[in-house]
Amino acid sequence: MSPDLPAPLRAALDRALEGVPRKGLAERAARTSQAYRAGQPSSGVIREADDALAYAITRLPATYAACATVLAEAARMAPGFAPRTLLDAGAGTAAASWAAAAVWPALEAVTWLDASPHFLALAAALATEGPAVLRAAEARRGDLTAAGPWPKADLVVTSYALAEIVADKQISMISELWAACDGVLAIVEPGTPAGHARLLAARNTLFEQGANILAPCPHRMACPLAGEDWCHFSVRLPRSRDHRLAKGAEVPFEDERFAYLVAARPGIATAPYRPRILAPPRTGKPGIALKLCGLDGHAETRLVGKRDKSAYALARRLGWGDTL
């Protein structure tokens, strides 16, 4: 699935930027980025409509790319899953909703839940020429740390939201998300050690509540990377001129590092679990070395030799995050 923003979303973002001074937008983008890195929640960062727009120009493309990658993997692992309803929790600019609509175009109803009225207003403006299900999305203002119940949905997605929640409320938030989920829950976080740690805690909570983990884990054992490394992945996306200006970047592409977890209710049929590639494959004279998370709960490096021509040809087509 392409990580590029859908054409209607790109056009809507361009229209939203018309007449907005780029210098001021870049300054706002820098301030919001610093505030988020300092751990401030959206309520303390996105104070005006232009703050939401600055966030969109810098983060919407990467958030969409990560969510599109994760949800495409969810669809691959649960090929019979066909959600009709979506809850986008901590929706922000609704990047996850756009990605879900691309993966499952038969979606019938979408609910955006976010504490920021500026984000909700921008999400509605960006959806004006999008799929009908996004144009008709229900926007609900609500704090993710508040107790539910939240609107139930076949598919529940939360992207880059756990990082904004204080540690002692993250587990209760995961429990509320799972209670709202009738089918599949997808959680996307920054691809950092802290993001991985939050997902490990979420994984334990979901296992305790009867969930099946579809991806990225191919097993139910303890994470073999815990305490030594962290599980994360990467997607490359193009940068527009405005994107480069807002971020003060010259390179025409961006590599978004992300971590994720996809859980499913028991009864949802899944594709066979297979070892997952945890790092970029390394090609050398003997063959291709793959760092794998195995079905037995262990991490290993497996060499696919050039002498095994069929296996080597297959390995050459595989990348970071794929299954073997």
C-alpha cells in the first residue's frame, strides 16, 4: 500500500495552506514539535487553529504513512475482517481514518474522538472532498484519560496518542479501547524505546483480557527484545515543498520510525503466523542476514545463502517488517 497521502487529502491540505505565511507556520511547527517532545499533551500544545495546521503540515504525512502500513498488515493478517464502523481515538487530523478508509473502502461509519476542537475542525475541513464516510464522520470532543464507555466499533485505532497520556492512566486507556472494540484494535506509537515500552505494557494488558495479537508479534511469549533492544519499523514517504519548508529539511523524503500493535477479538480468523523481520536485511557475500522474531518467542539472525537460489530470490524481495 502506498505511503503517499491520498490525492484528495493532499489537495485539501494545500487549500488549507492558501494565504498562510510559511515562516509563521514553520515557527509554530517548531514550537509544537518541541512541546510534544517535552511530553506536553495536545491540550497544552494545540491552542489555535494555526497550531493544528502547523502540526498537519509536519506530521500528517508521516502519521498517515505509518497508519497505512499498520492497517494494511492488519488486513493481511485478518483477511476475512471487513469492518463497517471505525473509532479513531485521539484522532488529531484523522490521518488514521484516511488510512482505514483506503484499506477498507466499505467502511460505513466513522467516529473521531479528540480533546482538541481545533484538531476536530481541521479534520472535518480536510475531509470535505474525501470519501463519503469521512465527510459524514461524527466528531466527538472527549479526553482519552476519562472513563468510558466510548462508542463501540468494529475497528478501533489510536495513533501517537499513548505518548500524551500520563503513565498511570495508559493501562486504563487501553482497557477502555479494548472494551469499545468489537473486532480489531490497532495502536501506533513512535518507534522509540519509550514507545516500545508502552506497547509492551499494552500487550500484557490485552493478553490478560483475552485478545489475540495479530502483529507484529508472531507468538504469545515475552518479547525477546525487552531490556536489550526495541521493536520498531520504518516507512519512507515523500516530502512536499511545504513539508520541507516547515521542517527546515532539504531531503525530499522522510523515514518515519514507528512501533505498533494489532489485537483481535477471539473468533476473527487469522493468516498463519510467521517469523517477522526486525531490522533491515543485511546483504553480504555469503547471502542475506535476517534478524527475526520467531514463532518460539526467540530472536535470531538467520542467513539465507546465495547457494539456495530459490530462498535467496525470495529473501531479496523481503524488507524490514515483512514476515518470512
